[in-house]
Amino acid sequence: MNTLQNLNTNPRSLLMGTSVVLNIYILTIGSLILGFSAYIGLETLERTSRKVVQWTGEGMLWLFILLFVSLFILFIPSDLLQLKYQIKIDTFSNLIGYIIFTIFNSVIFIIFSRFIPTDNSYLVELTNLFQAVSFSGLVVIPIIFFLIFQFKDYLTPFKPYLFHIIMTFWIFSAQLFL
């Protein structure tokens, strides 16, 4: 029997992981903005050489702005989107759904990042963060999903932690694109 005939073409199975991928993306961008605000705090307190901060008042202002923006972004998945941790990559159609929505989500946020004004060095860095997370979603995360699908039999003890593992890979792989 042809394996393509056994492929589940149910559209619901393709859209199964959309909210999970969106939650991971939002949590990743919120974490990177929180890290950037911590870096601004270190620059403001002169614990590192100054590259972004021009003077202390400006640094404190952007520290608090980015801190509150990141906290707002980090609360979106838990409060508004009803955070879902369960990643089910049991069938090939689920895998395709996760990969397609990850790529679609990344392309949308790349386009969205083009509309952030770049007249300020802080906004330029914020744009770079959005683009790094999006490029990571285009390149690294589909490969991670495919590897999880290929080795799903060996990863059964880690199945409850797949959300956190993928989010950790997304955060670290976004650092490669900065």
C-alpha cells in the first residue's frame, strides 16, 4: 500500500500546534527583550562598556520601558492565549502542521519587524531581536521538530518537557542570528 494514501489529510491535524508554536514564539521574544533590558541595566550602571546607552537617564528610561514591555509580552500566552504546553508530534501530518505554522509565524513577524521605526538605537536592537527569533524559527526550529519526530520513540521520557526543550533551543538559536 502506498504510504501517501495513509497520510492523514485532516486540516484539524495540520492546525493542531498553532497555539503552541505561537506561545513559544511569544515567550521567546519576551525572554530576549527581558535579557536586553537587563543588558541596558548593566550598561546604565556602568558594569560593561557603553555601546547603546548615551547617558544614565536615558538608560534608566529604556530599562523600565523594555522591562515592562517584556513583562507584558511574557504574560500574553498565560493570560490571553491560555498557555498550552503539550506538543504532540505523533503523526507526519502533525509534524507538517508544526513546521508550516512555525515558518508562517516567522515570516509574519519578519514582515512585522520591518514596520518598527529605526530612528532610535534601542528600536534598532529590538528589530534585530524580532528578526533573530524569526530567522531561528525559519531555520533551526523546523529542524528540531523534524529531529523530535524522527527520534520520538527514544524521547518518550522527555515528552512532558518538549515545550521547554524547544523554547530553550529557540532562545539559544536566536543568539546565533544576533
